[in-house]
Amino acid sequence: MIGLTQQGSQYLYGTLFEKKLSTQGDFMRYEELIEKRREYGQIINNLIATQGRYTIKTNWNLDYRVGKFIVAKDGTRYQIADVTKMQQEVSPQTLYWLKSNLNTEYVLSLVEVDNVMELK
């Protein structure tokens, strides 16, 4: 599903899960910052494997933490590797009335999960 905002930004929809095999999660909307890419990562000393990396941005205030999982629009499951919280400036009057900064954005660095069902 793809939706368009008035500014013309393209948003995608996914789901945030607590654990890898969870079936119930939180619906979320996000925007791609960096398209999917393959990257080499060192797992153990001299063992090198390719990893799928993906960076997204969202202003939905969910409980994003390293280790949680996100299923992207195409069904690919990713694990959150890094969360960056970016707050934009708002007036003191806005903070007083709303009690929170609605302009907070979360940048999530994701790593693709290869063996989702943990098959051997």
C-alpha cells in the first residue's frame, strides 16, 4: 500500500513486532531514507556474510528499540539495529498545549533477518 501526503512525500506501511516470530504487532507508516542494499558484515573473526540493510524514517511514536522487528511493505522481516530520535524545534507555546513534540522523527537502521522460521 502506498499513500501520498499533500507535500507529495511517499509513505509505506509496515508492522512493528516485539519478537521475531510474533504474530501481533503495531501498524506503522514510514518513509524510505536509503533504499535496500546488500552489505558485507563480519559475524565471527574471519567469517563474512552479506546482510540486507534498510534505513527508514517515521514520525509514529511507537516503542522502537534495538532488537525489535519490523515487517516492511514487501513482507521482508528486519531487526532494528539502531534508533535515532530527531526532534525538530517547536515553539514553547506548542509544547505547553500539546505536552509533547509532534515533530519528532525516528530514523531506524534495519538488518534483514535471513532465517525467519529458524529452520535447520
